Amino acid sequence: MTNFQLDECSSSKALRADCNKQGLCSVRGYKKEHRGIPDVEMLRIYTAKDAVLLTFDKSMLVDHERDIPSKNPGIIVIAHSASNPRTITEKSAREIINNFKARFDRWHVVFWDNSIVTLTDETLQVGQKSENGIRFVLKIKLAESGWQAELENILLQNAGKSVR
């Protein structure tokens, strides 16, 4: 079972309940004792664990790119697309996640390790952290068809697994 870890800005009982009730993954809330710690420290703590870090903080990848280790359990940023300048809300994040799950039914069994993902209402980007920063190798529009196999292969490559 894939484990997901919410950070402080994404930690929501409703989001956690939505995901956990399906029984396909385990979603952990943000620990109370970690509230208010700097992102650098949060990244150090949570990227050393076994759960994919889920955040609504779209600036994290830019502001803390150097603090993200190349070996990590995966990081998924949920945000609005560039055409939608609003701040993400819990409700819209849940809609984005549910839309993605409906289009990619293997989301809970793929390897997210070492992948950096941005997921919006319109697009999905997947990359990996290297010595030179984060390099995105896949950017797709969710409305297009046929991207699921390519996504799964890139996730496998990033995790260091054999590609199908």
C-alpha cells in the first residue's frame, strides 16, 4: 500500500478521509509538533520517510529546490493551472486529485520514489531532482488520452525500476 504524507498547508481531515476511505492508500496528517517549522526542516524530516509528500505549496519547488534530496519518496504538488491564478483551496485540491485518480486508475500501485510531480486542474508534470536541479521530462494535458503508460514508465525510471 502506498503511503502519502500531507504537509502543513495540505493537511486536511477531509482530504485524508477521502483518500483513506477508499482503502487503496494510507494518508497521514501533518504532525502537530511540526507546525510552523521552516520548509527546509520539514523537507529534511519528511523526505527521509516512506511516504510521498503531498503539498499545496507550489512555490516549494522553486524556493527550496536545493533542499530536496535526489533520493526521496516522491513529492506531489497540487495547484491550480497557470490560467487560474486563484490560491488552491482544500475543495479544489480534492477535485484535482479525484480527477487525476479517475484518469489514472493505477495511481495507488505505481512507484512515486524520486519523482517530483506537479498536478493541476489541467496538466501533469513529472520530473526528477538531479545535481543541476529539478528537470521535468513529461508535461501532459490531462484531457488528452494515452498518457498513462508514458507516465508509469517515467515513474518506474525515476524509481530505478525496470521499465516495461
